[in-house]
Amino acid sequence: MANIDTHFLCSTGDGTNIQCFLNTDDGITIYVSNKDESEDLVVFLDKSTAIKLAKTLRTEINKIGKGNNNG
């Protein structure tokens, strides 16, 4: 299995980033931190929950620019 550590930067440019990686329990860890590290958030997902999150993200991404801004 791939040993991957991926970082995503916040679009606001405020120093917030998201780190996503496979954890030792064969799940996904999502770590959200800001530049001053005062409000870090860690989320642990099992495989089925990670898949559902990915599908939901794709659905919401597809709504961008279509006038379906419900959030």
C-alpha cells in the first residue's frame, strides 16, 4: 500500500492547511491546522466513511458554478 502524505492549502491564504494520510489502523487521518496551531483538528475515518466523504465532496464540487449554493 502506498505511503502517501498529502497537504492542501486553504484558498483564503491564511496559513490553514489540511494533511491527509493513511494511519496505522488502515484508516484515513485528516489533520487540519492553522499557522498558529491554536485550533488544530484531527479526524479519523474508516475506509467506508472515507469513501462516503470522497463521494460527498465530488457531489459538492460538481455543484460549483451551477447555482446550487446551499451551504
